[in-house]
Amino acid sequence: MAVSVSSTEAQEAQGAGQGTGQGAGHATSGFWALTLGSIGVVFGDIGTSPLYAFREAVGGAAHGQPVTRIMVLGVLSLILWALFTVVTAKYVLLLLRADNNGEGGTLSLMALGQRAIGRRSWPLLALGVVGASMFIGDSMITPAISVLSAVEGLKLATPHLEHYVVPLTILILVVLFAVQRNGTARVASAFGPVMVVWFASLAVMGVVHIMDDPSVLAAINPYYAIQFMLTHGTVGLVTLGAVFLAVTGGEALYADLGHFGRKPIQSGWLFFVLPSLLLNYFGQGALVLSDPAAIENSFYRMVPDVLLLPLIGLATAATVIASQAVITGAYSLISQAVQLGLLPRFEVRYTSETHAGQIYLPRVNRLLLIGVLLLVLLFRTSSGLASAYGIAVSTTMVADGIMGFIVIWKLWNWRVASAAALILPFVIVDMTFFSANLLKLFEGAWVPLLFGVVMATMIWTWRRGAAILIAKTRRIEVPLRDLIHSLEKRPPHIVKGTAVFLTSDPSFVPTALLHNLKHNKVLHEHNVILTIETAPTPRVDLSERVNMEKVSDKFTAVRLRFGYMESPNVPKALAVARKLGWQFDIMSTSFFVSRRSLKPSAQSGMPQWQDHLFIAMSRSANDATDYFQIPTGRVVEVGTQVTI
């Protein structure tokens, strides 16, 4: 996600001045700054779950009947052990150790698994695609349900404001998405303190109300969770789907690993966030045990009327921060997907001069806003949206668990039986939650599933179409060494300067070079065949950025490597080549880029609808010149028409 502190800064802070007392002080201050930042960004989603999770779970357990003590203790016990099992054990203690060069997240885990196997695995790719697609769905649902649940507190403060809940929610969301173009650097520094106040408030509210019925603490015993599930049948499964709302956002702990580091995230969760959440949930439980009618909105009923409006304001701020976190997380994930070749290029704008991770994708922002507003207008209440929420996150968690098994088995070199014994219980728990959420299919769970199918179809179409396009292009391309041999026999007119030709395969002649020779009948005195590769790691060291190979007197093959979380800046990368002997001067260099015009073919290898979808996605792709940050005044575009 786009945040104000990076993992590189964490390493610098922790490594600065080792061996001196002052250095230790700087390292400590850097650690606490990262911990504070993680509280502000990483835990926003899961930290706003008390607004609706307990209410929805007990409501599902009651199923229209009066609320009983067994229901409350059963739900609390399920929430407690779900937080311990899914979030604490699986993500905080286990998967945070499965980092890909310091980075985490579904696509990072997929890349790590591919590297562990040593080859491209379609099942792993499918798991990564499904997990990523569902995360994008989550990034639509989270802002909608979080802001709605916060604003719904107005109905308690002033009942006649009920009709303004949806319009006010829409206004807040529109403003939130509108300010994304300015970046999060200016407001990110305030995230930590606001969320600290939020979690502290949750804890205080919980402690105060646990005194209403201290016997609520008996729910710590897992017996109540097991008894509830065994005695409530289908209702128990429905309740379990609502209980899962308490752990949504747990996957963000892993996704934000690269921004804050493992230790700050673990410390923030174990010593502050988790205790605050548990105290609040148990406080809500004690309140409902003493006053069953409070289940109508057990969170806001925890404060007296005089504090209701301030709490609504704080809750709204917390939900906006939670929404901001998943929105910027969606930007980061889409950017990774583009780098991995799963989606066409999107326009990327950088909103910070010092932090490369702070990006803004205008088209993605618009699509997210449209999706969020449609969800608010379609469901209109947080209770309605709750049915749609869990399925997206539970699917991502199942995918993470299976890919985690591959990493533990193959990369950590565990025995297959030991790896299975460790990860299988987590996968079973995740599958149980997935099954429980699937029961809500016709109540709203179809929304993220539909979105996941659409996203997966787009990724499948893009990869399949790109493969067909490459295969067709290869049949008409000329090997580079054959062309060089031909030019040595019959040299064309040589002009001064350097020409850089972008291509995906340096062993064949770029289309732009062929057209330049065919139509202009000239060859530059220096010609660079430039290939840009995406490494299976988040970032590539500068020493490995550039690889140069002299092909002939006039031709040089240059390969630039970028990590899938890096911005491919070609001019800056080529400047590194100066150390390798190439006197690169941007002002005397022309970049030749091929622009393909695609037409559907009767025999493309794909259905006609998929042909048209691939062509539409190709046309929507961001210009290569902008994407690779090449100065537009130095670019020559050569158009070609290709049937697919």
C-alpha cells in the first residue's frame, strides 16, 4: 500500500549507528515510528470490525428469536478463537515470515511459490489470480460497509436523520476518492495517532462494560464455541459467516509487510490492537447480556448520549482511514499485476518525490468509486453489505493458505507431512469460513464472486491473447543475427545518433527497426535492442539492473530488469549503463516504439467475444512511452496492423 514509511527506511533506522548508544536510540525510535505507522494503516480494516461484526453475528445466531446467554458466549468465543487462529497464528506468526525480498501479499506469495517450484505453475498462477481478484473486490466492499456502519450511528443520535445516512455516506466516499490524486503523504502521518485514539477508545469502552456482567469472560473457554456450533446446525454455519467479519482485514497484515517490516506489525498487533479488539467485543457481549435490546446497535449503545456524536465522528475518521488503506492497497496490487503481465498497462502517477510506493491510478480510482457507490445504493445498510463481505476475504485467505503450503514445503525445505501438519489446520478453518459465507450466496455474496469471475476472465483473456499475439508475431519476425549479416553485405545509409528499439525478445528484429529500414532506408550508427524484464522479486538491485551484450559494431543488446513493485523508468535505468561503457545521452537518442492496431481474426484460437475483449483491453492500455517514462520528444512511433 502507499504509505509514508517504507521497509528500506525501517532497515536504515534499525541499522543506523550500531554499536553506539545514540545509534540504538535512533533504531528504537525508528521501530516505534514504524509500529505507529502500522497501527494507522495496516489495522484500519480489521480495527473497524467492532462496528458491525458482533451485532451481525449475534443477529445471525438469534435468527429472529430472543438473544440468549448461550448465543452471546458462543459468538464471543468464536470471535476470540478466530482472531487467535486466523489472524494471530496464521498471518502474524507464520505467513509474515514468508517474505519475498521483504515484501508480502497474495501476488508476492504467488511469485515466491513459483520461485520455490522453479518453473511456472498454472495452479499457483490461478490461486494468485483468484486471491488478487477477491482482494480488489474487498477494496470495493470495505469503504462501503465501513463508512455506512459509522454513519448509521446518526440514527441513534437523531432518528429523523435516518434518511440522510446513504446520501452522507455517498458524499464522504466521493470526497475520499476525489482526494486520491493528491496522494496520501500529507495525511498518512495523521493515520497512526487517529487509530491509536480509536483503539484506545475501543479498549476503554470494553473495560467499562465488561463490568456490566463480568461472567462474560467465560467465553475465553473454547467449549462455548464448540458447543454453539454442535447444537445450532445450519444457524451455526450462518453465524460463523458473520463471525468471519471480525477477522476481515487480517490479510492486510501480510500485504503491508514490505512497508513496515515484520517486527513492527507483530508488536502493534500482539500488544495493542488485539487486546483492544477483544476488550471491546467482550464489552459488547456484557452489555447485551445485561440488556438484550442493545443488540440493535451494540457498539454505539456502549457510550452515553452525550458522547455519541464524538464517537460517530471518530468512527467515521477510522473508517475513512480503513478505506484509504484498501484503496491504496488496490493501486499497489494492480500495479504488481501489470508488472507481472497479468493486466494491460494502466496510467500510474507518482504522488511523492521521496516514496516510490505512493502511486495513484486514475482509471482504477474511477472504477473503484463506481463499484463502491453501486454497492451503497444496492444494499443501503451495513447489515445488507455484511452478507457480501466475508466471501471475498475468505477466498483470499484460502488461496494464501494453499500457496503458503508450497512455500513451506519447497522453499523452507520442510517434509511434506510436516508442512501439511502445520498449514492444513489453517486451510480447514479458512475453508469452513468460506463454506459458511457461501450460504449467503443469494443474500449478497454473489457480488464479490461475480467481480472475481470478471477479473479472472480479464486476466485469462489478456494472458491468452498476448500469447497468441506473440506466437503470430514470431512467425513473421526475422532473427536479429540474420538481419545484421544481411546489412553487413548491403549496408544502408548510416545516420548519426543512437536509436533504441523496444522489443520483448532480443533475438528477433523489432518491428519498428524493420519498418525504419523499409520506409526510411537508414540505419543509425548506434542501435540498441532494448528488452525490459520483470523479475520475480519485488525489487532488483542496481548492480543487476542493466545487462549489455555487444552484438556487432552497430548493434548492442541491452536488458533492463525491474522488480514487480518497481516503476520501470527507462532513462534512469539506462543512465546506469554509463558505468558499463555506454555513453548514453538522452538528447541524441531516439526511441522507436511499435504501436499495434489489432483486428479480430476468424481463426484466432479464442472465441470471438474473447477476441473483442482482448482488443478492447489492448486499446485501453496506457501508452508505452508514458509507462516507461520515456521523454515524449525523443519517441518515434511506428504503426502496424495485426489480426488476432
